[in-house]
Amino acid sequence: MSSAGIGAPTPFDTLGATLSCQCGYGDLCVCPLKEAAMRAYASGSRTPLPAMNSEQRDWCLEEIGSVEGHDRKDHDYSTDQHLARAVLNAWTDYARDKGLY
Ligand SMILES: [Zn+2]
């Protein structure tokens, strides 16, 4: 995770609050807003999403770069969808490394 810490505001919170999460847990979903937003981008949501602005893309790259084995340079030119997938992959690896799974 970034040095900002878990639960810190992200540039995706406003957007995330408008999305229904696609994790599959429905009303039981406890995903942070940033995760709901990442899942929406990663899945190529049926609802068109606004293109990520540079602040949002930077935040994604920070998240990716903060996880060992992931290099933000690999994603400088990724589409929003691929960027979001890379963030979710990085989070998954991070959680696995820390034994959270
Ligand atoms: Zn969810």
C-alpha cells in the first residue's frame, strides 16, 4: 500500500461512492471506495466511466510501484482498464505477501 496508508482519501473516492461494487458480495460488500472504482475500471464496466485524470493515474502508478515485484514504469502507457487491473494485481500480491489471505 502507499505510504498514505489504508483508509486515506484517494482520488477515486468520489467516483467509487457512485458505483455499485462488482466484487460479487452485493449488499455484504465491504470494499473501500477505491477498490470499487478499481474493479469497475478493471472490468470494463457496462456503465461508461470517465477517463482517469492525471492525478488518478498517478495514484494508480504509486499503488503499483509501492508493491514489491511491481514496476510502475511498466504501466506508464497502459489503458485505464489495464492500469486498474495492475493495481488490483498489486494489492492481491501485497495481501498474499503479508499473509492476509
Ligand atoms: Zn465490493
